Amino acid sequence: MNKVKNIKINSVVLLLFLVITISMIYPLAATGRIAAQVDWLFHAVRVEQIYRNLSEGSLFTYIATSTFQSTGVGSFLFYPVIFIYPWAWLRFITTPVVAYYIWVGLFMFMTFVISYFSMLSFSKGKYLRSFIFALLYTLAPYRLYLGPASFVVGEYIASTFIPLAFLGFYHIICGDKRKWYWLTIGMTLLAYSHMLSILLISEIFTVLLLVALFTGKFDLKRSKYLLISAIATVILALPVIIPLLTDYFGKGITATYPGVGMIQNLGEVFTTSLSNTATSSSIGIVLLLVLLSGWRWIKQDSLEVPLYILAICLTLISTAIFPWKSFNGSFLALLQLPYRYLIYVVLLTAILGSRIIVELLTKYGALKTNWRRAMTILALLLVSLISYYGSISNLSDRLANTAKNKETIIKPLKADEQAILYAGILTNKNYQAQFDYWAQTGEVDYFPTKTLKKNHFLEYIIMDWDKAYRTNKDVYSIISGVTRINGQEMHIKPYASANALQYQVELARKSKVDLPVVHYAHTAVTVDGKPAAYQNSKRNTVQLDLEKGKHTVIVGYLPSKVFFIGTKIALIGWGLLLIWIICQTCYFKRKN
């Protein structure tokens, strides 16, 4: 009977999550518009390249050929792409705008489900608390900022799996150690989403582990499960790790600008949280109240004490109270944006807040009868929807005002025009026009460090993007598609195909040909159908010595054999892990 009851309750909960997801996403999709800004183009371009390559029958995408100004940049090698493939696949069955919103909705729904079942395991089967936790976490303004409001795609995807990683860590430290695999699954999915999130969550786990050790709550016998989980994570994450080892680390490639920037004041966290708007400094009014008054509700001698203290510390660290400028030369500079810690504040306060809300509802009789319980759940859903629409009101306004202000609609560039896409409205009609623009962020991520030069990054930091691109002559020439033949500049438009750029070069004499294509350790070049060696030009692009005459030059990327071996090992690893989980679950069910 308990099994039947569990299935019924969980089925109803999943149905409610589906309904609320559709209710949130459909009105946005129905506008037929996307309010592009900041990080949007970087990710939209990556999806577009994957979509075009899939159209050619190529499953893997390694370098940009028909996008990112055909520079051959390896954003696909070093910034995980697995979870944006569904977005690209959706392009085959629906319009670009609808495909994006369905993709956002899929991850919204997944976050509801994962956070619900994670709390269900953590709370030992408390359905209502798990339901409320899922609402608090998924619909927190900061998480909405990552997703539909500001297109911080990598972190938006990663936030889906953070509760799962925390659940696994909890089970290893003081829960059911036989469920160590949830940490492996959670951390691997984070690696498939956003590598920096692995660093951030590892910092937090390290702090919690030290606390558990010093307080005597961590049995060292459990450490073997932590080690097993770590080894299994590395094996499953090999497809992401190997390109970094073979083509990035120690290869003179820069991901993005160094240093910590965009530091916000603690006052901003309070004011924007009170307004409940989806910004980079808002955890929302409910979670802010939990943060401020949580000390009154904490159960002494419980896990809630370190979690609550950690939430306060992370809130302070995410602001200017912490002397971030003093750490610009350290590994902490990899963080770039301190407010990234707020997603963990959201998680920790939602854990505590879900218990507080259930206790208050119980205290005031809202759960006494099935009728009251049902009405309470519907009220929670309604309040959550109202809160959601209030949080994304800025986005809704931008989408609604398009008819009044047609200047916001993105226009196609002229043949010789160059511009950065800062913000604007996209529709299905002008969707392709955006790909002729330079991306405000990410256009030259994963370029050679020597090409970018220090001064270029200083321009990034002061946010003068146009100046950053144009004052660096090497960067400007590459993204402008300038080929240099014996030092003379000209434009040769390449033919772009999946992971390859083909140039037709006609020479009056033997010449040095410097193509506007950045290269990596496994870049491969052929001349007239034969493999050819290439040199590193002064601007760190592909340079060839070619004889007089007409030549077909193809610049592509061929991954190392280790990459394919690692991918097969990871797939086998997933299969074995699944089999092990099923066998273990069945064994303990029979035993009990």
C-alpha cells in the first residue's frame, strides 16, 4: 500500500510541476520573441553551429566554422556542450524561438523534479517539504536570472544538478553511504554543464568536510566512498576532461578575461531580494527572510547549523565585503563574478526555509484535513506563479514593448558592416541575422593568449567591448576574416562545413599564407588533399608556405584517439554504474 501511495503522490507532484512549467514558459513562447542580451549570442551561436553540423550528419562539433566569424575557435572543445544539444535538436521540429523556450522549460521541469526527489531522500520521505523546497529553489530570482532573464546558460544548466550533488555528499558524510553514487552522478552532470561550477561546489564541499571532521561527525571509514565517488566521476567525465588536457592546459589558450569583476555591495543583495526581481544579486524575499531570521528556527545539534552559517558566509563572500581585488592574482580570480556563490545561498536557505514553512503551516492548521492540504498546495502554486511573473517582469516588459519601439528589433548587418550585438529583440524572421554580429561576451574566448595580449583584457574589464575588439589589431584582423599573403591583407571567404574550413588560394609566386583561423594541438591542415604541416603566424593563426598556383587548403580539427577511447570508457562506465545501482537496490529490497 505504501508503494502505491508513493506512486500516486509522486505522480500528482510531477503533474503539478509540468502544469506550472507550461504556465511559466508558454506566455513567453507565445510572444514569438527573444529579448537577447549579454551572454545570449555566445550560446546561441554554439547551438547554431551544432544545429548546422547535425544537418550535415556530423554528431560532434569541435570548432566554429560557419559561426563565430569562421575563426575556428574551439568553444565547443573547452566549454561543455552536451546539454545544449537538445536545443539544437529541437530546431529540426519547431521554430528557433519556440525551440529555445521549450529547452528552457525542459530544464525548469528537470530542476523541479531533481530538487523534489533530492529533498525527498534528504528528509526521509517528507512530501510537502520536498514540494516546497522544489518551488523555493527552482523559482528563486537568482536562478531565474541565470535562465530566462539573462541567458547565463552554463550556470543555468548546472543549477539543475546542484541539489543532486549535495544529496550525494550528504549521504557519504552522514547519510546512507551506500548511495555514494548520487555524488558521482551529480558532479558528472555538473562537469557536463559548467566546469567552473565544479570548482565552486568543491570549495563548499571541502569546507563542509572539514567542519564534519573537526566536529567528529564524519567517520573516516566513510572516506573510501568519497574516494570511490571521485574516481568514478573522473571516469564518467573523461569526454570533457580529455580535450582540456590535450589542447588547453599548458597550450597557451585563454578562456576569458582574468580577474574578479562586477562586485556588488551587500546592500544590493538586500534591496534586490526585497524587490524579488530576477537579477544577479537577488535571492528573493522569502529566502532573504530565512537568511535573516534562520537562527531562530535552527534545530540545535543538527546539520542545519553549519548549513545556515555557510549560507551567511557565502552571502558575505559574494559581495564587496570580501576583499576580492586583493586576490586577483590568485586561483580565486578564476571565479570572475563573486555573485556566483548566490546559487548555493539559494540552495542552503531553501533547505532550511522548506522546513520552516511546513512547520508554520502545521502550526496554523493549514494541513489538518485533506481539503485544507489540497487548498494549501494550490495556494502555494498560485503564489509561486505570481512571484515568478513578478521576478521576470523586466523580461516581460522588454518582450511586450517591441511593438511600441521597433528600434529594439535586431536588424541584418550590411555586407561590409561590423558591430557587436549588445541587446535587441529576435523573432523567427530575423533570427539568422544575429550570427553576423560579434558576440558581446565570448567571441574570442579560447583564443591564443599571445593574440589577446594583456591590454586587450584590460579593455574587457572596463566593459568597452568595441574598443577591446578594434584596438587589438591581431584580434580585429582575425574576427574580420583577414588573410595575409606575404604581409598583404585580403579577404578570402572560406567554404564552411562541419569542423572544417576550406580556402581557395591562388598565388602568383611562392608565398606565406596566414589564414584567419586559430589553431590547437590537434588542428589538422591539408593542401590539395594531402596532409600539410603549418606554422604559427605572428598573430598565432595557421600559416603555410605555398607554391605558385591554385590551392585548396582545408583547416579542420581531428581529436586525439584518446578522446574517443575516453568517450567509450565513459559510456561503459555509465552502463556499469546503472547496473550496479539496480543490483544494489534489488539486493537491499530483498534483504529488508
